[in-house]
Amino acid sequence: MNIRLTSSLTPEDEDMIAPALITAFASFLDLLPIAYVIRIDTSDSQVFQHSGRARHRPSAGEPIRDRVIERLSAAGRVRIPPIVISPSTPS
């Protein structure tokens, strides 16, 4: 996945905000069972980079979505209501 962000920030503001963005993205991505690299190149050629390794490999058939929701909720970062799917009734 490659995500690009274009902003109207000044180069000085980009240099100040980039480390905070790296920290915010890393705190979320660390909850996922993936390895990743975050890289921010600012308009004045500053480079901010962080990498993380996969801490848990999902077993075959393990729903990653459920595990992520469980970890986010346990970390107190989000409150996600349970999804209830009712069986459809025949017409």
C-alpha cells in the first residue's frame, strides 16, 4: 500500500508535523499483524522514517478484522460496537 498526502503546509510546518504523523501512524500499525515502513519526504527534502515488524502472524482462517478490533478496544483507543447480523427471513 502506498499512501500520499498533499498539503498546503509550509516546509517548516511539514518538518514539525512529520514526526507526529509518524508516531500516530506507528501506534496504529503496531496493533496490526504486519511489517511496515512509514516514510515521509517533506518539500524541503527532510526524510522521516520508521519501521515495525510483525508481532503476530495470523493463523490460516483467523479473521484479522476481529483481532484488530479486539486489540484496539483492549488498548482503550476506540469503542467499537458489536456488529449484529440477523439471518434473513424467507419472504
